[in-house]
Amino acid sequence: MKLKRIFAAVLAAAMLLSFAGCANKDTQGDSSEPAGEQTTEERTTEPQTNEDGSLVKPKNAVSVSDDVKIKTYSGTSLIEIGNRVMEPYGNAYKNMKAYADALNRLKAEMPNTKAYCLMAPTAIEFYAPSKYNTGVSKSQYEGMCYIYEQLKDITPVNAYAEMAAHTDEYLYFRSDHHWTTLGAYYAYRTFAKVAGFTPVDKNTLQTGKLSPFLGLFYKDTKSTALSNDPDYVEYFIPPVNTTAIASDTDAAMSNSYNIKVINTETTSSNKYLAFVGGDHGVVKITTDAQSDKSIVVIKESYANAFVPWLCANYKTIYVLDPRQLTVKLADFVKTNSIDEVLFLNYMFIPSNPKFMNALENMA
């Protein structure tokens, strides 16, 4: 694997290619997209390697406290650092290989459809001491690059460096395992760079906050450090008109109901449900964006905060959660004449049996 990484880096330099991924993949663009925020100098290129072939991690923008407490709640170990709680992580390469293989099988059934894979890192990668996120066993950067290396005819979207450069911002909830809409935004910026469209400028959008929000880790810990300084859910309204429907029983959506892309008036204590109403079997979002493109996002809940960003760049956005509804992906893409597929999952998913079984059933 080390020789493969060195060879990939040399090959990329020789071909003078620059892209946001951990493997050399082709990308395609659409220059007709409306003007938006110009991305900053490209941070996510072919990963650098040390002399021994090990990966050089992109630099983190924040320093991290080493005052760590590890506690167990209902059999689950959690890491507490100040007013932040996180899940410990470890790479399971057999499971990650199985995840990549599942994506490759799905892509093989859609040979003419452009496909992307974006693996989202979690907070422990950036906000815990290095012993919790370094090396082949702990580093999510190592893990996602391994997954990207296994992909065939699927373009990797490595958002790691873009996110690492902004970790001094509010990218992750402190009381929950999800990223915030801002964390999702920097991943979206990387996807825009790879897919060839101009990302919307968040600073031009109507925004607001829903508070307080105390997530899953607060429910586990009942930590006063969290309750005394609760999270909030920030949202950005898409710059286009949108309509959205969802179904939990029917991929054809003959039995659907209306949802909001962003519900600014959610009464749930789980404010993260503001994004596409939470998890549904299938969602269809229609926009009046200046684009004729369509995309389907294969996901779990991490993508919920990401999907609204796509509204500025796609005419039609489908969202499939294989845990909620079994859908044959190739048939769904063909029936709905979908242009692109994005597999978006966070790094714990390859070791999640329920999701992996559901993903396999999409073939």
C-alpha cells in the first residue's frame, strides 16, 4: 500500500493534475453554473507522503487540550475534553474494503453515470490529542485515503484539508456526533471543486440559529459542561426556490408527503431535524437553480446538513437512505434520468452492520 501511495503521488505530479482526492480520478465540470463564492487556494490535492510512504496529514487550524477524560455510559466509551464529548475511533480496514467494494459493485451497474464518494471525518479527528487520531490504526485521514484508493470509476472527494484549515470555526457540535451546517459547507466547497461547479457564497445567504440544542452525547452523559453551554443549529437558506417531498414506503413516491429543505420553525428538541426533516427513505427536491443537472445522494444522517447546499447547483436532488427503504440504485438512476451519484457517509459507517447490509441490498 505504501508503494502504491508513492507511485500515485509521482504519477499525479508527472501529469500536472490537481484535484481534491486521494487517488487519481477524472472529474467533469459544468461552466454554466451561476457565479458564487470562489474557492480559496486549493488545499486538497494528491496527499503528500513521507520517505517511508506514510501519509502527511493536512495541518489542523486549532491546538488541542490534553485534559482528556474517558468515561463509559451504558457500555459505550466516550471522550470528554472540556465542553466537548466525542466517540473514540479506530480504522477497521477489512470493513473499509468491504464498503469500497460495495460502492464499486453499485457503480458497475451504472457505467454511464458519474459517481463520487465523500467520507466525512468526525470531531475526534480534529479536537482530540494526537494519540486518538494518528497512525494507520487511529487516523481517519489514513482510513478515508485507503477507501479512496480502493474505488473504481468513482471520483473521491477528499474534504479533509479544507475542513482542517477551518477547525477554528464551528464545524462540529460539542454534544452530538454530527457536523454542523458549516462543517458540511466546507465539504460542499470541496465537492464543488471536484465536480466542476461554483459553490454558493454562504455570506450572501439569509441565515439564522435554532437553540438550544443538546444532542446524543448529552443524552448519554447529562454533562453540565454541555448543558451550561449548549450547542445551536445554524442554517443558511438556499438562494433558490425549492419544493420537497419524501416517502418512506415507495421509491416511485406515489405515496409521498411534503417536507421543507430547511425548517426554520422546528419545535423538536433535536434541532438537527431542521435539515430535510431528518431521515426518510427517499426525498426529492426540485429547485429553480440555473442548472439542468440532477443528483442522488446515498446517505445516512450526516448528509442531512449537506444536502441543502446542493440546491444552488442542481435542478433536481434525490436523497436515498438505504436504512429506511430498499431501493435498487441502478434502476432508480435510470428511471429518474439522474446525472450524478454521490455516496456521502461519515467514517464510522463502514463498521455499521445495519447500514452496510442496507447498502449491499441496493445492488
